[in-house]
Amino acid sequence: MRMVCLKEIRYAGKQLLPGDEFDARPADVRVLKAIKNANLADSEEGGEVLQSEKTDKPNSGRRTYKRRDMKAE
């Protein structure tokens, strides 16, 4: 996905300056946005991100941790 750099970072072996556009892997997009190093480019901000956010449900397919040492006797 196309992203715009907000801070000076190194990504995919290249030094990026603020305002530089680059292509990021889908797995890295959420991380770069979360740590506020990059945002989506204006042209791609609409469809794909909103669609992926709608499908992400909290605790979907995750199991809860069970403490085995806390059994009632």
C-alpha cells in the first residue's frame, strides 16, 4: 500500500524523510500507523483500510488463557 512518511525512518533498506511516499507491505501498514511513523497516501485512504477495519472483530478466533493453578477444590 502507498504510504507517506511522517518522521525520518529506515524502511526496506531505504532512508526515508518526512513527506516521502513509499510502498509498504500490508502487514507493516498497521504498525507504521500505530507508531505514527507514516500515514496512508491520500489516494488510497478510502476503500481498503475501511474494509479491513470492518472485518477485524475483537477476540475473533482467539482463545482465552486458562489458569490451571486456580481450580476450585
